[in-house]
Amino acid sequence: MQKVGSKKEEIIGSETIFEKIKDKTPWVFGKSLRRPKINFPKLKLPRLSFPSPSRSLSIITILIILFILQTGVVYFMVRDPPAIGGDSQGNPVLIYKDIHESFIIEGIVASILILFCSIGFIALFQASKYVYNKRMAVWILVIGMVMIIITFIMLQYMIAVKMGEI
């Protein structure tokens, strides 16, 4: 059986704070304190959507920018060094003998070596994707480690030549 007076009439415009709790917690202020009902309009603002490039294109662009910055483009623009040098006999010299100066070709070679080292580290990361194919993972690990070690040795050789140790 339904009670005749049990259904609450809807209060238009506002309702008391604890009306939803309904008889579980008595409200001290009664119906004198009310929470206003505010209906905010749902606005649909026009959105501009630009086509975004693919992830691989973005990564390739970032790598190209890093390669250009690693070659020392800013240094070459400010200092204006020669592309390649020569000794007193006329033989070409690829590495400048001062630590604070460099030829353009030296910066490009060092940047290529750093790029190879970066690819080696990427190969180390990619090897973790072949968990269930141990042979493939080992090959990728070996290739990555060889690239990193060879690059390190070659960069150390370039620094030794620049310092005049070789």
C-alpha cells in the first residue's frame, strides 16, 4: 500500500540542501536555507582542427633537427671556419689540432658518429620487444652494443687527435 502523502512535490527553482537525503538527517535550518538550481547552457564552441602529422614523420623531423644542431651549424655560422684544412706539405687535414676550433667536415663526422651511437641505443631498446624470440633479441643487442662501442672509440680517437696526443 502506498501512503497518500509520502510522495514529495517538486519544488521549482530551488530545493533544500538535504532534501535528497530525505529523513535520514534532520536539517537544522529547515526550509529557510536553500541551494539554487542553476541551469548552465551547454555551449558548443566551434573548434579548429588541424591535421596532425604521423608519429614517424614527427620523430624523423626531430632527428633531422637534432642532427643539424649536433653538426654545429650555429658555431659554423658565427665562427665561419674552413671546410677542410691542409698541412705545410699540402696534405689534407680533417681534424683541427686545437680543442676550441674545428673544421666543418669534423663537425659533420662527429655528428654522424653521435647519430650512430643514438641508433645503437635505440637498438638496445628495441631488443626488449623480442622477449620470446631470444635469437633475434641477442642479435639486436649485439648490433646495438657494437655500434655504441665503435662510435665511442672513434670519438675518443678524434678527441685524442685534437688534443695532440696522437
